[in-house]
Amino acid sequence: MSLYTDVVRYPDLFMNIFRRELYGKYRGSVLGLVWTLINPLVLMAVYTLLFSVLLKAFQIEHYPLFVLSGLLTWVFFQSAVQMSCSSLFAQPALVKQVRFPRQMLPLAMVATNVVTLAAMLVVVLGVNLIFIPEIRTTFWAALPLLVLLVALASGLAVVFGYITVIYRDVEHLMNTIFLPWFFLTPIFYTLDQLPGLQGREWVADVLFYVNFVTPFVEAIRDPIFFGELPAPGDVLYCVVAGFASLVLGVIVARRMDDQVAATL
Amino acid sequence: MKPGTIVAENVSRRFRVYPQRHVTLKEAIVRRRQLRPVEVWALRDVSFRIGAGESVGFMGRNGSGKTTLLRLLAGVFRPTSGRLAVAGRVGSLLELGAGFHPDFTGRDNIYLSASIYGLRKQEVDRRFDSIVEFSELERFIDLPVRTYSAGMYMRLGFSIAVNVDAEVLLLDEVFAVGDEAFQRKCIDRILDFKRQGKTIAFVSHSGAALERMCDRALLLREGLVEYDGETGEAIRRYQELLAGEEDPAERAAGLQEWGTGEARVTEVRLEDGAGEVREDFMPGDHVVLRFRVQNREAIDPPWLAIELRDVTGGLLSRAERDLGELGWDRDGKDADVRFDIQRLPLVEGRFQFNVSLTDGARTRRYHSVEKAAEFTVIPHGEAHGFVLFEGDWSLEQAAPTVEVDTG
């Protein structure tokens, strides 16, 4: 696990790389941060218009906030994994010529996305607390789950950062995968409200357990939108998934660290 | 092990090279069978021991394993088999300005790059002033490095790398950067390290630099140690190795001088129109390149080629001539050749002439001298850029149009 603890062991190095990537993401301005928040807000507006106003598909109170509460999880996850794909690949000089803990590059990418996540969390919690006061007693429960979400993203960020060096098409592949993946994740709908799933509950189970982002979306949305504590089963799933992702990161990095430096 | 000691025992390094430039995941899954990597052993059973304070040169042709060895020493990757131990902190001058962000100021980049080299913030704080002072960038240190010239960028990179306080220093030949004054400073600094008893591993094609820096050199050939011993002898063997070399890319990476030696170019010098030896010229000057061709054996008239290259080695122009047409005497003595450039078509920068002598079929290379003459062009007047771009302007009044009174 020194793969991740290096961040604490070399704090100056990590902070410097983090600052570098942060600058790359926001072009060094607060306005840059605002821009990254606009994307989920636009998505929220579009899905509300489409599914709530026009199609009248879902009977969910505060539908825009419901969508936003799901997007919080998804946007962070997608952006962190997507951006980490090129984190090593884009720095050939560093990877090929210099000895340093290379996994810091994808991990710093995740860290920059944590900044966006925090900003978005403030926005979502602020609005939700105004319109849904009953979440006041439960929203804290989202915080440990968000930590697990960051763990999930960190492990996968390392995996994809390393793999993209060897297989150049992975980044494009992920671009292709993320859109259908988004639609299969219950962000603008809930699995129990899908009319097509009546009598076919096993499909819902597959959508829930195979798509490992789903338990995170639901477990984080429960306390910040529905005012309920997340189901223990979901929490357990998130703990296992987050930890498994970290372990996968360690395995991939250990197997590929040498190969990555030799290939790039 | 004493800090600065390097021990290599039967070090081998294998690379898996795929026939395609890039492997895609799609191919890896769909055509797993056809994607056989070729195994390349870049180093085979390399053993040596470098004591603390020794300066050792590594030479060999492209692909002989020099770069792999330096990267192994730097710790970028590990040997496939064998044991490699480097005691103490390794300073690498292989990649100057590692991790620089163009939009960051010089100051921020010093902290960024130094942390990648393994320094803590407090350690950088302590060295900050000497880094800036050495780089001579005091006035620019709070400007983004994207505003720096290539030379300034490298100077900053070099200053950081030499301030890491390493026990082992890895160098390749680009270590001398910037203008001539700064290059001298770089070399002095490296010689300082040598005097301070730091271990230096130096990869170079420059015989002169190797002789100056190293008492001992390893000659690598196809991943094996061909010779390990006194530098002069290593250079001699390397020249032998290169003499038969046909591939221009290999030659380009070779020594500054090589060839089979039946005829040689000597006494190269640059003069102005008045016959005065000069090293700097102004755009449009009359420049004369003179040299002597020594005839060592009776050979048919050789061809002579002059290449004009910029400081990075980029080819700007090439002139070639059959010396037979100039009146080469087969059994004659030395001949003095003169190449007159009536108006120097360059504006600004540092340039070099490479001279080579070949036989008529251009298959046998008698002698090649890289950087046979170097010179600087000092800009003058309005001209900018690389090339003297002369033309005549003219303007013809077009048919008159109705004038509009704009009040």
C-alpha cells in the first residue's frame, strides 16, 4: 500500500504535482472551478426538462435536486478516471528519465477532481438543505462514503494511468464506454421506478451489483437527498469496492511499473 | 557500501518490443497470437565496479546499451537479471527541467522540479538562492518559464539538477547548455564535482570531453562490455568500431571525427574577405572557409562535402564538390581548399560546418569532421530570424479611385 502512502511520505512532491495538475485543469483561476461546476448544472437542467417536464417519466419530488445529487458522484468518478488515463502518458520525459513515485501523477489527477467534488458538494448540500430540510440529520453520512468513492477512483486512476501507456486506445475506449455507462447508472431515474423492470427484478440486481458505481450513487444520494441513512448492504458494498479498487491499483502498478518506464 | 559506489554484477536488461509502434487493447484481445513481442537484450551480463569519486565514461554506438545503462543507474527501471547497487543519492542530468510547467514562474518550477528530484521544501529553500544565482536568471525568476528562451529554460534546469547534492552524477553529452559562457560554467561545475570526489557516470560521443572528464571508460557493444579501462584506449577502439560504419544515423551519433583515413581534412579555419581569421560575422559578410586536405595514400580524387548546420545539428545546407575537377593530384602533396561565400546568407545565431571526404562513389568515407569550424552571426540592422532574406520592394500606384471626404 506504499503506493498510496507515498502521498503522505513525500507531501512536498505530491503537493507540487497536485498544484501543477490543478493549474492544468482550472488554468489557475477560480473562474475555472466555476466552469467545471457548470457542466453538471447544465446536465441537471437538460434531464429535468426532458424526463420530468416533457416526458413526465418520473414522479420524484425535487427532481432537479435528485439529478444533481446523483451527478455529484458520477461527475467526479468519470472525470477522475478519464483524466488519469493520460496522466503518465502525457509526461514521457518524467516517466522515462526520472526516478520518482510515478503513481503520484494519476493520484494528483484524482486530487484535482476532489477539489471539484468538494465545491460541488457545497453547492448540492446548500441547495438540498434549503429545499429538503429533513436531510439535516442524515447528510453527514455521505462524507465517509465520499471518502470510499475517492478510494474507488484512486485505485482505478492508477490502473488506467498505467494501462494507457501500454495500450494507447484505452483512453478512447473509456470515452466510448462512459456514455452508456452513465445511462445504465441510476442518476436521473431510480431502479425501483422503472416500469420495464416489473416482474424482472433480477435485471435490477444486475444493474445494481455489476455496475459498481450504482451502490455509490445510491448510498451517497440517500443521506443528502432522501433524508435516509444508506442501507447497510450498500455501505458494505462501497467499502469492499473501494478497497478492492485500491488493491487492484497496487497489483497493476507493481506488475507494470517497470514496463511503463521501458515502453513509453 | 561507501556513498558514491556503483556495483553492477551480471546486469542484463531485456525489452519486449512490438513490431507495431503502438499496441492497442483491441489488437491485444482480437489478435493475441499475432502480437508476438520481439525480445531485445539491451544489456547482457554487464559487470563493473565504480569506486566513490571515480569518473567513468560510457561509449558505444546507438543501441549499444549506454542509455539503458544510465536509466538503470538512475533507477527508472530495474535490471531483468543481475544485481545493480548504487550507494547514495543519484543526481541525473539526463532530463533537464523535469516536470516544468510552462505557465509556472521560474520560482515555482524550481520547487516543482526539485521535488521530483527528491528534495523537500526546506532543502529547496536552502538551495534556492544558489540555484537562481547559478542560472543567472535573477531578473526573470518570477516570470512564467514559457517566456524563457530555450537557453534560459535549460540553464534553469541545469542549475536545479546540479544543486541536488548527489553523490553520484549521471551525465549525457547535452549537459553543457546555453551560450558558450554558460557552457563553460557547466563544465567547470562538473569538474568541481569531480574535484569534490563525487562519482560521475558520463555518456558521450565526444572524445575530447571524455578524455577531459574521465580516466576510465567502458566501451559497450551490442549490450556487452567490449572494453573497460583507460579512456584513450577506449576512444581508439571506438573509432575503429565506427570506421566501417555505413549508416548515417549511426555516424551522426558518433565521434566528432572518424573515417578510414586515406585522406584527411586538417587546419580548418574561417576568414573574412580580407584574409583575417574570424569567429563571428555579420549578415552578408564575405566568408572564406579554408582547409587543407592531406593525401596519405594514392587515391582517386575524393569528393568533398561541406554541411552547414545550426547549433542543434539541424542541416541548413550542403555543398559538394569533386576535388578532381578542382585539380586533385593523385600522388601529390597536401592541397589547400578554399570555399568562398560571397554574401553570408545568415542573420543570427551559432552555426557550424561539418566537412567530409569520401571516394567518388561516396561509399567509402575517408574522413569526417563534425564542427570543423564554428561561428557566430551577429545580427545587424533590421534583419531578424535565421536566414538573410533579401528582396527588392516596389509599389505601383493602382488606378485612382474616387476619393471620399471623411471630413
